[in-house]
Amino acid sequence: MTTKPKAKKFRIRRTSSGAAAAAAARPVEAPGPDSSAKAAGATTQASASEVKSTQATASAGQKDAKPSAATGQAMSGQVSSARETKTSTDIDEIRREGLTGRQLRMARRVAQQHNLPVTSDFEAVRLLRLKGIDPFKRSNMLELVVPQNKARPEGAPDPGAIQLPQTVPAAKTTLPSTELSPAERRNKEIQEIQRDIAKRRRRKLWLLLGRLSFFVMLPTLITGYYFYAVATPMYSAKSEFLVLKADSAGSMSGLLSGTQFATSQDSTAVQSFLQSKEAMLRLDEEVGFKAHFTQDWIDPIQRLDPAASNEQAYKIYSRNVKIGYDPTEGVIRMEVTAADPVVSAEFSDRLISYAQEKVNHLSEQKRSDQVGEAEAALELAETKRRQAQEHLVRLQQKGAVLDPEGVILSLRSQISTFEVQLQEKELELAALMDNTRPNQAKVAGAEADISRLEALIQRLNDRMTDAAAGENSLASLSVQIQMAQADLATRDLMLQSALQQVETTRMEANRQVRYLTTAVEPVPSEEPSYPRKFENTILAFLIFSGIYLMCSLTASILREQVSS
């Protein structure tokens, strides 16, 4: 069973009789077993453009053949192939070929596959023909996939190119070429670039190491040498003390009593005093703070100049006396550093005594003022009370009656009694007179009693009247005595209030007393506390590294800004 040959169909634009005549002029091969397949391949490669180009080439060849025949001389030199002769590379001729849009798009795709710089479809046809590539040849799907970034061996044909016989130029040498292939030249350039990059990296690395050595490592080594070999060892004495307040019995004031909030202000004041120049000057006067730090065996950085001012000495004092206050616990921590452990402990003891004196004087003025005012008020109340009592005594002595009001009450009671008796006698007389024959003796007796009672009552009334008249009357004297007694009672109340105020003030003053209690006594240390050699060296390295990093970043930013 044989399979019928199949040929691909193309939309070929038919040409005139000239094209047919040119096609008929081609040699016809003898039919054979593969003739049908060859015919199919020939039909696949044929196109309308080749027919037109062949016709144009044939006509041009006939015109050129006449002068050559007239001369009668044979042409010599390179001979182009038949395909090169019949393929036109002129864009105008390509335009006159009448190619279809599909053919032009096919030519552009093929040119893009071969990485040709084309600007138009006709330019793609021209460049492909110059490279010997048929732009209208059908290719399978595997040939359309072009491997990326893979160099072809030298002399290998491009995929999809048509291999045509070429003539060898006569003057061309057949020696091996010294030129490198594009792949080898690219590899060589890549290697040179890599070597250049590595060289620049090594140079930058050495420059970086040099800068780090000069700006970071060298200062760190100098700093470490100072801390390990030059710096004088310093001994510290640590102590802790608290400022306490006396217990109070008040309801509101007792809420904060015994806590750190009750003495926070006093603790802060003590801390500020110990860190002040006043404490430094007093310590220098009593113990000799400056003289200790001006000794010759102390290193120059920590040594104090013998002619230094108080400000320079205060810098040394602030550096060697460190005081901290913990508000949560109410504890004041102090660390005093000196070149001698005994001296550091002595400095610490003196500073604690200064703090104790300061605490005692913090509320002394307030307490003295409060107690003084209360005592002055008490003295004034006592004086006023004494004056009121003396005035009362003088009033009582002035009328020769200790109680004039009592005398007046006695006269009034006597008058009332005699008036009652008078009324009884009058009633008795009226009863006697009601008889038809009253007893004259009884009537005369009753009338005599009435007359005597009326005379007595009149005499008592006259006495009362005389006692109530004039400046020395009993009524005026009684009123003055009552006023003096009321004034005396008021002065007694004021005296009692002054006494109570004095007692309260004294109790409050006692509550305001502050006490400084030393929790940790300063003890001379046996080993030096400063300098901390390793920690300070590492800290210096970090500081110099940070400075170098900041400077390098700043320089790079400025360089980028200037270059941009």
C-alpha cells in the first residue's frame, strides 16, 4: 500500500505568460520513485515573488547579453549562483513584485527570529535575501523555537537558512584565521571584566582596612594602652542612707508617714546639696579634697592642677562623687572614689555628716517660727486675762460692796414681805370695821400696824431710790461688775485656746523633725574599682566605630548629591 504524496498549498498569485514561459524553460527531471516527493518540495519552495523576480532577471539578462555577444569576449571572475542572480535586493523592485500582506508579515517574523534590524516589511525581505534566507519558506514548530543565550559554533549555519553553493574567491587565502569567535571574544571580555572587578574590590578592601586601622583600631589601641598601663587605679567607697520623718498621729498626715513620699522633697534636697559646690568647698576645708587629687603619682588625666580654680576642682568632685536617689524606695546611694581606699571612706563619712546637719536644718526655721508664734499668742492671752481680773477687783472695791446686785435683791425681798403684811393688816382692819360695834382697841392696834408698815415700806423704797441714783449707785456698779466678769470669762477662754495651740504647735514641730539614718556604712575597698579596663576599651572601640560610620555615611551622601 502506497501513500499518496501530499503537497502544502500556498496562495500564489498567478502571473502573465512570461512567468509561464520562464517556468517552462526549467529543466524537467525524469520521473522516478521519488519524483512525486521532489515535485511536492519544489511546489512548497515556489512562490509568486520568485516567479516575478525570475521574469525581471531574465529580461535584464537578455539586455545585458547583447553587448557581451557583440564584444565576443568571455566573462571572467566570480560567478554568482542562479538564486543570487534571480533574487532582487532592491526595495523598489520588491515593491513592484506585488507581495501580499501575509507574505510581508511572514518576512517580518522571520527577520525578528534572526535578530535583524528592520524598519519595514520590505526591508525585512531585502535583509533576509541578502543573508541568503528565503523569507517565504514554511518551517515546522520546532524550528520557530530559537535557543536563548547559546552560542553557535563557528561556521554553523543559522537555523532555517538555505544552503546554496558558493564560489570561492580567487584572491582569498585559505590560512586559519586568528580572529576569535564572538563567543570566545565575549568570554574573554567577561574574564577581563571579572579580573578588573576583583582587582578593584581588593583595592577598595585594602583602602577600607587602612581607614579602619587609622580611624578605629589605632585610637582603640591607644585608649586600651592608657587604661591598662597609664591610668591610676581608683578605690570607691559605697554607702546608702535614708531620710526619715517622725511618726505623726494625724489622720491625713499619717497616711504618707513612714513612706518614701513623706520625705521625697527632703531626699532630693540632700542629694542636691551633696552634689553642690558648697559640699565640695567644705570637704576641701576640713579634709583637703584638692590636696589629695594634686599628688604627683596620679596620672595626668585624673590629676588636678595645684593652681586649679574651684570650677576645675568641682569637675573632679562631680566625676568622683556619684549620688543617686531611688524614689520608689526612698534610698540615697552615694559612691565616693579616691586614689586611696582609706581616704575615699573618710570622704564618704564626712559627706554623710554634712547631709545629717543639712537635714536637721531643713525644717528648723519653720518649727521655730511656729512655736514662737504660738508662745507669743499665749503670753498675750495671759496678760489680757490678768488685766480683766484686776479691773473686776477694782470695781468690787470701789463700792465697798462685793455684791451690789445681792443688796438690791435683798431690799426688794424685804419690801415685798412688808407689803404682804400691810395687805394682811388692811384686811384685818376692814374685817373689824365691818362689825356694828367694832372693838376700838383692836381697830386702833390695826391702824397703828398699818401706819408702821407703810412707814417701813416707804423707808425701804427711799433706800432703794437713793441706791439707784448717782455714779456710785448699786445698779451702775452691778452693770460694770457684770461686764468685767464677762470680759474675764472671755479672757479665760482665749487663754485656754492659746495653751492648746502651743501644745499642738509643739507636737507638729516634733513631727516635722527629719532623721538621716545610714543603712550602709562606707567601708574601704581592697581592690581598685576604676578604671574598668576591658569595658572602657570596648566602649572606646564602639564610639570610634560609630564616629567613623557616621562620617563615612555623611561623605557618601554628599558625594552622591554632588555627582547627581
